[in-house]
Amino acid sequence: MPRVQVPPSGGGGTARRVIGSLLTVFGVLGTLGGGALAAHAYSNSQQSIPNSAYGPVLWRNETTARLFPETVGEPPNYKYDASDKEIAQWARMGVSQETSCEKGLSGKTLETAQQHGCKAVLRATYVDLTGEMVATVAVVVLSEGSDSLAMGEYFDDQEHADVPDAAVVPFAVPDTLAAKWKGERRNGMGGTALGADGFPYAVAVTTGAVDGRTSGNLPGEFGSYGANDEDRKAWMDAANALSDAFHTHLGNLER
């Protein structure tokens, strides 16, 4: 199924002003939580680790800014990394200091991650450069030797499910466009696995509207009055596209 990056903006001049503001201040906003997190579970310990052994410990040895770049976009080709500002599509609002699996994931996504030995969930919240869509990205750290590709199969199943899971617990960032981001505003989810043994990670994403607009009348955790698959699809596609961008980014960090 083709994936769109984000739904088109209808904000006109307002959207352009938001884009300008985001590009000006995302460097400041992106530091929220970063200082305290540098001493937390996945801070940079400055260890020198051979590449062959780096995959399983990447999450503890990379800095917050490296794991969750100030901007993220889908690379058009191999010459770009997802963190390159020239292809920016999302600006980072902040990084969560909470790393427990139970507080980072919800529903079936949490259950599936726990089945594969979930060790930690690292989250950051981004807003797209129209200022209209918000997303929380979760890097799911699984036990070494676990079948991380099984998480990818789970996400594939959810993409076509009648009632997709809400996946990631939103991380609200005060005094930003993501200040009111919360569970009942989730409209779509997506995710991907990063590889087999030696790189035990998955990426999960939940998307919603900055203004709180819900995606039609969706079932289960997305609503209670019936399905609206066409409206939901754009949010699901955006979540999947963002998870793919992080797949590329984290793979590059491993190398």
C-alpha cells in the first residue's frame, strides 16, 4: 500500500508562519528533557565499542540528540540520512525521561513487545512542519536474541486490522504545539522492526492532530461509533512513513 508522508495542509498563511517558527525554534524545543536525559538510561557513556557489538547497546551509548534528531524526514536516496535538515518534515518538540515499557506503550502493542522481552521504550514527540500533525515516536528495545522481526509482522497485521491498536502512549511537551497531545487524540499508528538478532529494536509511532481533531468515527481505542477507514488511512500512512524514516536513521547509527 502506498504511503503518504503527511496529509496536505489547509492552513495557508498560518501554516507558513508555523513552518517558519518551527524551523527557527526547533533547536531550542528539541532540547527539552535532553539535559536530564543525558544522565538517564540511554545517555552517552563514551564507551568505545566495536561495530559488531554495537547494535544491542546502541540505545544506551548514543546521545539523546543522536537517537532523536532535531528534524526527521524520509530520505529520497542513500545520500541522505533521515536527520538531514534539507529533507526535514518533522521537528522535535521534546524527549521523554520515562523509559518503562508499561508507560511508553499501550494495548496489544505493549503485550506484543513484552512477549519479545521489552527492556525499555524511548519516546520523543515531533510536529510536522505544517504545524498540524503531532506524533510520538517510540524506539522499543527488546531482549538480545529476541525475534525483533516478529514485531514487524505485528505492525503489518495492525495496518490491515479492523480495529488497529493505539500503540504508543503520547508524550505531551508543555509550551509547544504538542502541549495538549494525549491518548484520546490518537488517530493512527504504525511501526517497523529494525532487524534480526544483533539489532533488537522496533519503532512504533502514534499520530494525531495538533488541534485535537479526531479521525472520523473510529472503532476501539480510536473511537466508539463505527469505522472510517479512508479518514484513518492518512494518519496510519503518516505513522508508517515516520517509522520508516527512523528505521533508516537508527540503521545508520549502527554503522
